[in-house]
Amino acid sequence: MAELTAKTPCAGLLPISAGRVTVTEVDPGPMTAIAPFKGKEKTLAGALDRAHGLGGPAPGQTRVKGHVRILWFGHAHALLVGVAPKPTLARHAALTDQGDAWAVVQVEGAEARDVLARLTPLDLRDAVFAVDATARTELAHMQAAITRVGAQAWQMMVFRSMATTLVHDLDAAMRGVAARR
């Protein structure tokens, strides 16, 4: 009988470094998409606060409490990361497990913004995209979610099937930025 072994989306691909940038894979823990039922948007925010100590995030924002994060994930949608949702949330929203759906990486370092500028149309300057800002956007030719998690650190999420492409595109951008020096 064959034995199956679970692998992360970027197994064997990361970490990588070039110049003053490093890319590592992130294990975000449980991830759950939250889509409020019609007319339940306001009650969902209160339920999230009671269940996890985080209300619903404003558009383009993330709320963080310890290792738990809730990201704005599109019109009236959110992504709960780091903890399984409390069952009480099911009265207010559709909850969909996303744990195996995404590859999550962190790009960090002094030239991380320059690397990302080669791959996304987002304006990543401090005044526009502060820590805890998040966006659904294009990254190279893939759909992605990008969240700023530190002064020089961004987490990217792409569909799991695009993990190899993500690492390839990040590596090429990192080498291009490093070659400028």
C-alpha cells in the first residue's frame, strides 16, 4: 500500500535569498473564508468580536490579535487566519475551510519593496500601504492577496497550484534587484 506524505505548497522550493531580500514559506495555521449571509454583515462583525476578539476588517485592512489575523478578502468577505472559527459564526456567515487552498510566503528585507514593485501594480509606499494593509491584486500574472506584516515584510498568498510559479517569479525579481547594485 502506498503511503501518502503531506507536503507544504512550497516544499523544497524555499527559503531563497538574493541581495538584501529573503523569501520563506509561512505556515498560517487554519484559514477560513467568511462570507456574510444577506443582511448579516453588521451582526457578523459583533459575532467575530465576541468569538475571536476581532471585529470585521475595514476594506483593505487587517486586524491582528496575537497569532490570529482577519484579512479583508474582497467585497464583504474576510479570511480568518491562525484559528478555526467558533461555531457561533455559522449563524451569520458561510464558513469555508481554505487551509489547503493557498501557498503563503513572506518576502522581507531592505529591498523587498523594490522586488514587489517589479511584480505588482500596488503602490507599496509607507504612506499608501502601511503595516496591516492588505489587497487582492495581481502578482506577476497570478491573482494574489498581499498583506504588509512589518516595516520591510509582506506576506503573499496565491493559489496552491501556483506555488512554483510564485517562487520562480520572486526569485527572478530578487536577482534583478540585486544585480542593480
